[in-house]
Amino acid sequence: MDPRPITDTGWQRTGKLWSSLKEVCDLLRIPVTAAVADHDTLFQHVQFKAGQRIHTIGQPFDVLYVVNSGFLKTVMIDVFGNEQILSFPMKGDLFGVDGIHGRRYESEAVALTNCDVILVPFKKFTALGKAHPELEAAIYGVMSRELIREQSMVTMLGSLSAEARVARFLVNLSERFSELGYSGKQFNLRMTRHEIGSYLGLTLETVSRTLSAFNEMGLISVDQRAIDIKDFNALKTLRRLPPSRTRDKQKLAKAAAAAAAAGAAPQQFAAA
């Protein structure tokens, strides 16, 4: 049976083709028993290019997806064609869960970069769950983890200022990169400012303006999509930006302090 989703993806057949059950569990960061580790079930890899769709809204559901590499976005599209981004799956994330209830996907998944995705046929998952209840419980735990992340986002949208939303977004990305063993301080944004705005309920202009303000305040260094977090704790606790006049004063004070420090060194040397 051909497991390919009915989309315009342009099916890829390069790179790694199969992963064992243990490898999939390791990727999802869930423990495995000896019985599971020795299981001979294999799961197919599929590669997608940036911009290609993994599944579409209304497509019949039969597969869960695990990200092996790359970045994606899941989106809802309204009757006017407007896109609302729901999440940004990355390595180790599970998606496609929204298709379980109605047996059709309720969202669309699109590759933001070239990515490698592992297919977990739902029938195979349920069969494994019956044979290994502890594995089934662990997978449900992963689903719960994704749900909690989405609920946290809903709470954030309803309670935080625009600036705090952008700050929390950067903090969240930093923490996710760190969990995967990558740098949580320096990373590239794989999504556009517009896509960040869609996710956070903000305009592109607000996202761009806020990132520039963070850069001016010394919280981050930003160069197009390259981010360097300078003050993680300040980002994590930020509620809203100070008034522009206050920021200007802070900027001048920092510049004066830096100039004073630079000028003090020769004087100290001369005094010695």
C-alpha cells in the first residue's frame, strides 16, 4: 500500500529510508523497555522540500508524523484564505494528532525548510499500543506535551502585551533548541516575521519593531534571521517595553558607561 498523502508534495526518496521503533522513541524523548527496544517494526522516512505540504485540511487521516530534521508550520485557513499558524514543529515533535477524532486532518502542515519526517501509521500505532501498554501511555504523554504547549500559547495571547509575546516566543525557541543539544543562545529563525506575527496574533510591523527595540536595549542581537540572545532572564521576565524616551536614556547611559570604561584603562595604566 502506498502511504503517500494526497498532496502536491513531490515525494522524495533520498536520505535515510527507515527507522526502528527504538529510534522513533528516542527521537520523541520517551523511555523504552527491552521488549520495545528489540521490536523489529520499522517506520518510513519521507523528505520534503521547503514550501511543500505534508498534509492538507480535510485530507483523510491515517498517519501521525514525527519530525526527524527541519522546521515546519501547522496552519488553519479560514474561508477567506487567511492563514493562522498553530505551531512550529521541529526535531522530535509529533504532529497530525488533530486528525484522530474526525479521521480527517483539521490543519495543514507545511515545510519551512527542507525536512525529514517519519511516518507512524495510526493502525500500526494502535497495534503496538495493545502489545505494549507502556508505549501507548508514553505516546499519549507526548501528545499531552504538545497540547500543553498549545494551551500555554493561548494563555499567553490572552494575557501578555505584544512585546512580552515576542519575548516569550524567543525564550521558548531558545529552550527548545537547548533541549535538543543545540545552542539556545545563537540560532536562526526559520520563519518569517509575518509567520511569527500570525502565530502570536501580531502584525508583521509589530514583530519587526519589537525585535528592533530588543536589539537597541541590548536584550538580543538581530541580523535578519540570525538571533543572539544577550539577556535571557530579561527576556523571560519582560512584561512590556519602557517608553521610547526611557529607552533612549538607557541607551545613552550604556554608551556613556562604555566610553568611560574605555577611557579609564589608559589613565589607570599611566597612574601605575
